[in-house]
Amino acid sequence: MNDEHRGGCLCGAVRFSTRGPLREVIACHCSQCRKQTGLYYAATNVARDRIEVEGADNVTWYRASDTASRGFCRVCGSALFWQGDGEDYVSVMAGAFEQPSGLSIGYHIFCADKGDFYEIDDGKPRYPQGCTA
Ligand SMILES: [Zn+2]
Ligand SMILES: [Zn+2]
């Protein structure tokens, strides 16, 4: 079974491919994710040794907090990656994957901080803050 997934940014300057199964998508509604994306952050994750990034020079890393970096394409601005300090996994934006992605949302976090212009009504678990599940 070929469990490879491909994706990239809007302009194509950054491309990636992953090997192996991907985690369910976690939607983060915190204020940082809201500001960066204009909506919320929906990302799967993958072990760092199972993702290959083409055009990594075009990824700019921005630190919104003391514990993680956010990677985006410096050419087109697409949000792509979230990397917690010292973690072996990198989060990858679900929307960056080619369709069909085979991904689905597992649950929502930081719902207490979500934007006031939309509802979360997909029936998936909602946590007011983070969730370590
Ligand atoms: Zn780009
Ligand atoms: Zn967030």
C-alpha cells in the first residue's frame, strides 16, 4: 500500500511529501492561529523523518510563542507547518495537501478563543483550551 501524501503552498515554491499514516486533523481556534490564517488552524502531523520538503529555503519560520515556530511560504504566504520546540513531529496544514487528502477533523481546541463570526457545528469534540489526548 502506497501511503504517500503530497502537498504544497499556493505558488508551488514549497512542496512536500509524507510517508505513512497521518494523524487525524486537530483544529486550533486560538488567537494566534486565527490571526495567522484568518480563520483557524487545521493540521495533521507527521514524524519529521517521514516528511520531505522541497524548496525548504522558501519557508520562513515565525515564532508566535516561546514554545513553537510557524512555517509559511515566503513567496505566497501560505501557512504550512507548525513545529513545537524539541518535538519529533511537525504539524502540517490539512488544506495544503492535494485532494483527496483522506484526512478528517478529530476535534477542536482553544474553542474559547475562536472568532465570533462562525460556529463549530460538526459534532466533533470541542475543548475550551488545549487537549493532550
Ligand atoms: Zn508559495
Ligand atoms: Zn492555535
